[in-house]
Amino acid sequence: MQTSELRRILSLAKAALGASRSVGQYLVRGEADATSWRACLDLHCRTNGRSTEILNSVMQKLRPEPAPIRPFDSLLGNFHPERVGAIADQIRRDGYYVFETRVPDAICDEIATAARSIKARVGRDPDGQPRMAAFDPENPVERVYDILETDSWQIPAYQRIIADPVFVNVSQAYLGAASALKQVNLWWSSAIGGAPDKDHDHAAQMFHFDYDPAPRWLKFFVYVTDVTEENGPHTYVRGSHRLRQEKLREIMARGYVRISDPEIAGVFGRDNVVELAGPKGTVLAVDTMGFHKGKPPISGYRLLAQLEYASPLFVQSASNPLPMPSNASPELLATRNAYPWAFKRFPLPA
Ligand SMILES: O=C(O)CCC(=O)C(=O)O
């Protein structure tokens, strides 16, 4: 056997060992550590997703079944089990779903007004000095301004969104297991040169897949401001969420890297690259195992809220609890009470 082949087999075995360790860690301490998570990711890329299918079936046995879906009221209207099931089927087929109803304008405007006065983290350079400043649409200096999670939770209008049962119900229907809120995000994207930073794409403006909430998750994006093709629509590659696609094998083997627009269009066809523009209040459910990006704004800006549900909370959760804010609304507390497993990372305020 060639030395290079032996090395390849040994490093594959090391990744497989790390991935098995992640399950042990999850069972003992409620989450896998960063090294085991890295091993899962490495194996995922090298097996074109096969290892994640296996990890997911193991996890599914360890997770409780989701509670049966009952009819519920949402900011997006009334939902019954058949409607939720149809949404989950559409995500299974395409990798995403755009809700036909929207979060009311008044809620979006209230979030945007609050977000304007909150100091946000300027840029996402992991090596740079963290700098905090309120977003100034007239004078943006970075592509992205992230509002801290603790601050997002304090915004009463955002609490109305977090309290909406549509997210836990749709994620459970899609994931087929009890799901939990992993994190809540809120960020501004601004027009800086109309192009991604190709060397350091921390703003997620080039195509990529996610893996941080492994092994399965569903993200919900809520446009808090109007999003047109000019100011940064979320862009998704239809059908790219399915694991073990032969046409993806070579790209996946490169690891956790960014992929150019022409290459994605070459592999999936231009018709499958979908820019999801929409007025404020538009809600998207997206399986970001598939390739996606925020299209770099050419002009203006976008404020985006994101709720990420995972099944289970596998990494960076048990060690990173965030108590609910002391101003938690009665609606938020009621939803927490109705779906306690979904708010495991968010204990009641002391
Ligand atoms: O900004 C966007 O629309 C993309 C966000 C993204 O890539 C992510 O949340 O993983």
C-alpha cells in the first residue's frame, strides 16, 4: 500500500473516532466539544454527507419524538397539521420555503427602530479587535453589523417573533424529532463595494453550507426591512440540501470552504440559484445544509432576524445557556411553557 493511501485511511479513521466520540460527549455532558465537532465536519466532507446521515439516525434514536402537531395561531395566520406537513414536504423537496403570509409591518418597524439605537458588533473579523457601534445607514463601514444575542432578546417586538409557535412546529415537522431553539440573531447587511470580501468572507456573502448546528437544523429568516435584488436577498441553491449527491462529491471534498457563483451555477444550473427577495415581514424556512449566501447589497441595507432550530442541540449549547430576559413578555413565557424542550438553552429569568 502506498504511504499516501495509508495516511488517508489513518486520517479517515481518526475522523471517524472523533465523530463517535461526539456522540459519547453528547450523552455524558449534553454536547460535543469543538474537536469532536470538527471531526464530524471533516468526515461529513470526506464522505459527501454519508457520515452525517448516520449521525442523524443515531441522534434521532436519542431524541424524543416530536409532540403531535395541533392547530395553532401564529403571526402568520392559523395553522393546522396538514398545512405544517405540506410546508415540511416543500422544504424536503427544495431545501427552502417562503411563507405566503408575513409578520405584520408594525412588528418589523418596531424591531428596526430598536435595532438602530443598539450598539452592534461591527464586522465579523474573528482576528480583529471587536468594535461596537450603532448601525448608521448613511455611513456603513463594514458589510455586517451583528446585534448581540442578549440585546436581541430584549426587544419586545422581537420577543413576539420568538414566541411564535410556527417555528418549533415547522422545524419538528421537517426534522421529524423534537427540536430546540439554538440561537437568535439579528444583523444589518450594508453595501460595501457591492461584492463579497473574497479573501475573508465572514459576512457569508459567498456560497457555502452550514455545519455548526450539526447534525440537523432549520433556519428561519425574517426580513425586518424590505429586501429587493439590490439590497441583499438571501440566495439559495434549490435541491442542494440533499446529501450524497454525486455532483457535489468533489466540492465537498474541499472541506468547509466558499464556492464561487459560476461554479455553483455550473453544478446546479442557473435556474436553481434562487434569489429570495421579499417585502418586510417575509419569512423563509431554509435548510442551510444546502448551499446559500446573502447576496452582497449593491445599494441600501437589509435588517435580518434569524431563528435557528436544531435537533438536537449538539454543540455550543449546554455550555452556553442564556437566561430569558427579565422583560420576557407573557406570550414568550407562555410559549416556553407550552414547548419547554424547545427553550432548553434559555432558562427562566432568576
Ligand atoms: O445573509 C444571508 O442571507 C445568509 C446568511 C447565512 O449564510 C447563514 O445564516 O448561514
